[in-house]
Amino acid sequence: MGATKTEHFTDKQNTIATLTKALGHPARIAIVEYLIKVDTCICGDIVNELPLAQPTVSQHLKELKNAGLIKGSIEGNSICYCIDEKIMEKLQKYFGNISTKLSNKKNTCC
């Protein structure tokens, strides 16, 4: 398998790719949607909400946290998770710019 050659792309392109890759699983989308709804929660709350085992939810939380989409703070014996709003604003701006450019462009394709 070849290298991804990420050095050939801008920091912004690599950042967006990392964020969207982390969102590339329906369970992670469900976790993000749940965190938006409840603001903050612990892993057990998410396990109760989704049809997934606790280790699976923990792995998905780890992927989202590694990408920077969510934050976790230790509260007693648990980690309380929440959305990182600054990162979500980056995604919103990126996709908003794409949407604006497409709206302003005359569709000449296909």
C-alpha cells in the first residue's frame, strides 16, 4: 500500500480530511448528534443511547477526541465529553464556503 503523501496538501486540506475521516462512521455521527443535544455527558450515557457495547463506544469517542472534534475532562472516575465548538466552527466555515461557491457558480456540468 502506498503512502498518503499528505505533505503534498495544505495544512487546511489535511485538517479537514482528518476531521471528516473521524466523522466517517454512523456511530460517530450519532455520538456527535447526541453530544449536541445534551451538551455534556459521560461514556455510560452514550452507551445507554446507542445500540453499541461500551468498549465500542469508547473506541469511537477516542477517534473523535483524537481528531479534535470532542473534548473530555476528568470528573471523578469518569470522563465528561463535549463538542469542541471551535473545531465545529472550522467545519461549518469550510462547508459554508463550498455551499456559497456552488450557489454562485453556474452549473455547466452534466
